[in-house]
Amino acid sequence: MNKRVTVVFDGGVLRPDVLLDLAPNTRYVITIQEFKETSSSGDAWDVLEAITGTIDAPEDWSSEHDH
């Protein structure tokens, strides 16, 4: 079972934005990722510029082109 929910951290506890149907006193594994609001302003070039450098990849993507 995988669920994706947004939460707010109040300094001590993660508080989900929605009710969760989870069994009490059960251990779960969570992944923490900062939620960034998306802006509807700008065009595709602005989006590409904003995500430039956020992907780990070879410096020269063409080095393995023939494989």
C-alpha cells in the first residue's frame, strides 16, 4: 500500500492534511520531501529554468550515446 499525503510539521509532530485510514500502534515507513507550491505564471522556459540542475546525471549525457 502506498499513499501520498501532504502534512504540516508543527515543530514536534507531522500533522496530515487529510484523515488517514491507518491502523493505530503500527509502524510505517515514510519519505519526507518538501512540498513546493507550483506557480501557474510563466511559460515552459521558466519551468525548465527552475528545474535546471536538479537531476543527478552524467556531465556529458552523450558520452554513452551509442550504448
